[in-house]
Amino acid sequence: MARFVASGSLRLDAVVPAEMNAEALHVLADGVPSVPCGTPLSRAYTPGSFAHRLLELPQVAGALSSLVGPEPDVDHHAVHIREPHGGEAQPLHADAIIDVRTDAFDVQLMYYPQQVTLEMGGTLSVPGSHLRRTNETDTGRYQNLRGQDRLVCPAGTVVFLHHGLWHGGRRNDSDIPRYMFKIRFNPTVRQRLLWDVTDLHDPRVRRELDAHFPWYEQAGGRLERYNRVLLWREVTGDEGFDLDHWVTRVANRPEGDAA
């Protein structure tokens, strides 16, 4: 969870079995029936359907529950197909409109049924960008940022993104179509201590939260870590947590009268 709070994503390589990946190529090509926005997950997908089975896989279900809790709402889903030598690179964007919530976040599941090579133009994302809140494609002017990640992954990989993470699909320069299935989830419970917290006070947690990404400016990078502290306080309930007294200093509101 600390790495997700710092980077804005969680990647699970090859967690979907090969037989489901083969099935997915046909299912996604035919399209997945739409779901009304705000449908509770338990009513969104027919038991036995591909999407239902995908979300029941232990590692997928565990990650989703850890991030948004039980019974989230399905915001929307979509199948993205990049034809061979087709499509244009999307501008960097955060989905929907600017979202300044500090006490909740949506996640977006991205499932890749095939091996994705660099030539196939996997999703580009910018680690650590999710808390620098922008409005949709306002970041589209940026072509490349140091430390950006262009997804290359084995078949059956699932990635969860914080709703604010800057990302964009790339052009497919290969000879085969590239498939991706995404679902956005809205939490319906407070996102606090939803994961296995047995290592909550491990020193590595603090190191993860203090991570620096190559595209950060000196001052801006400090602000990113400040915002991570706010999110970590929210997901843990630890109002005393800080990395370097930054949040503690700004939150100081003395109420006593001078003698």
C-alpha cells in the first residue's frame, strides 16, 4: 500500500491463467456489455461471465479489496483495441475531470490478456504523478518525462491505477492488435486499513513513502511527498505520521491563549 500511495499504481504480473487470457481475446473482440454508472460490483457482472471470473481471481480480488474495500461501485468499463500499425499516442491525461479529493480515491483496473512488447505500445504512465492534480488532458503538452513507464508485460498482467495518475495509450507499431480491458471502481466504504497491516510500522514503509521520482523538481518533489503524507494519514488513521515535519508544521493550529 505504501508503494501505491507513493507511485500511484500496483502491478500484478501474469496473475490471470493462460486459458482465461486466450478466452479474453474473443470476449474482448466481441465487446463487454455496458454497465450503468454506479452499479454495485456484486450486481455489475453476471456470475460465470468473463469479467466476473476475472474479478474473482484471488490476487485481483485481494488487491481490489485492499485498495477500495468491499462492494465498490463500477464507475464504467471499456475495451481498448489498438489495431496493427494503428492509432495515435494519446496525450498524457488523468481520467475524468480534476478530482481534488484527499480523503478518497478511485482505482482503475487495466487487464492485458497478451504479452505486451515495446513495439505494441503499452500504456504509458508517470509514476508519482497521481497527487499533482490536473484537469484531464492539461498535461497533454508533455511528450516525455524522465522516469516515465511504458508498460511491457507478460500475458495476464493486471495493473491498478490511482484515478489521478497521468497516463496514455501508445501507438501500436506491431503486426497484431493489442487488447486492454479497464474498469474504474468507486469506493463505498472509508478507505482505511483495508489491507494486511501486519507490517504497518516496518521501516521500509517510510522509505517507500519517501521515494523520489526522476521528473520531480526540487520544490515540487517536496510537495508530492507532503501530499503522500496526507493520503497516508487518511488510509491509516495515523494523524501523527509525517516524513519531515512538513505536514505537522502546516497543520499546527494553536488554540491556547498566551499567559
